[in-house]
Amino acid sequence: WADPIFKYFKMFFSTSIAMTAIKNTIVISLESLIIGFPIPVIFALLLNQVQRSGPRRIIQTISYAPYFMSNVVVVSLISVLFSANGLVNHAVMGAGGKAIMFTSLPEYFRKLFIGSNIWQTMGFNAIIFIAALTAISPEYYEAATMDGASRFQKILYIDLPLIMPTIILMLILQVGNIMNVGYEKAYLMQNGSNTIVSELISTYVYKVGLQTAQYSFATAVGLFNSVVNFIILVTANFVAKKVSDISIF
């Protein structure tokens, strides 16, 4: 059974686009992790400082809403805002500047992709951190208040240390998923001008493996992704266990 799989691996790595797709997938995943992972944590910490339940529920609802939008709607919003005739370019030209082709120039693809991902997932990804913060005993805050601690000091010396195990576990899971970038949004944002940075493993498999009905090829490349993710997950778990004594297994 291994021979057919290696045949498709060889087919994949012999193509001119394979290394570009792997590189783009790793780069966009690492940038998403570095930029996007801390934001839900920061959002949860800030939201935890809102004492009134009414405004807190409103903020939570607004932050969760984008997660349930389809990628088609999100890409449509990106087009409305950042296309050549979009609202952003109208504002730029109104201020005397020149229109910028945000949706076509390769250097803006990752910025739009990662930025829209953060906007979509920030509130939803913060749920587990909010839950961890609500489990902290109020006695810690009362003692800190009696000692004259400021809000920032409470975040720094109470909130962050007590939710650190949750942060580390979520980071391990994110690192272990680094090769998985969904094809839907990237495929919808692709055009002839930005393919050099927007062609990912998932979009390549979709176009070559599924649109042309090469299901065995698509399965083999998916297996390659899963094996790499598993190796990265085990490595990240090992490092986290050595450094912090916190691990998934």
C-alpha cells in the first residue's frame, strides 16, 4: 500500500509549485500564530476588567458574530473595503492620494488574509480564556486590592499566571495545527497577480486533486500534512513539558 502513496508524494514534490505552496503555507501559518495567538488572550484579559454585565455581554456578542460569517461573506467585505473602487481607496483618493490595489498586489495578500482571520476568530477563540478567568477566586483580587494593586498589576500578577496553563495548552494545539490552512478564503482571494504568495497546499490540493478528480493524490498530500502536523505537535508538547511541566500528554 505504501508504493501508491509514495508515487503521489513524488508527483507532488516534482511539481514546480509544490515548494512554493509549502513555503506559503508555513509562512502564513507562522505569521498567523505570532500575530493572532496573543490577541484573544489580550481581549479576554481586557474584557475581564469590564465589571458591568450589560456592556460585557454586548461586547462578547459583537466579538463572536464574525466567527459565524461564511468565508464568502468575509471575502465580499474585503472586496467592498479594499478593492480598487472600495471604501478605503475612496478615502485615500479623497485625501489626495493614489488608489492602492490591495486585493491584487502580492504584498497585501497576507495582511488581508491574517487580518480578516483575526477579526473572524478573536472573540470565539477568547471563550476558553474568558472561562479560565471566571474560574479565578475573587479572594485573590480582594487581597490584591487591600495591598493597593492597580488593575494592570492584577492582570500581571493574578490573571496571567493563573491562566498560563490554559495559554500553553492552546499554544501547543495551535502549533500542532500549523500546516492546516483552510483553502476556502485563500482560494476566494486568489487572482492572477497574487498567486505567488496565495498558493497554499490546501488550495493546490483543491485545484489539482479535487477539481480534476484525482482523489488519491489529494488524499496523499493530506496525509503528508497530517504527518508533519503530528510531528510538530509531539515536538511542541515535549518542549512545553520540559520548559513549563505543562503538556497535553
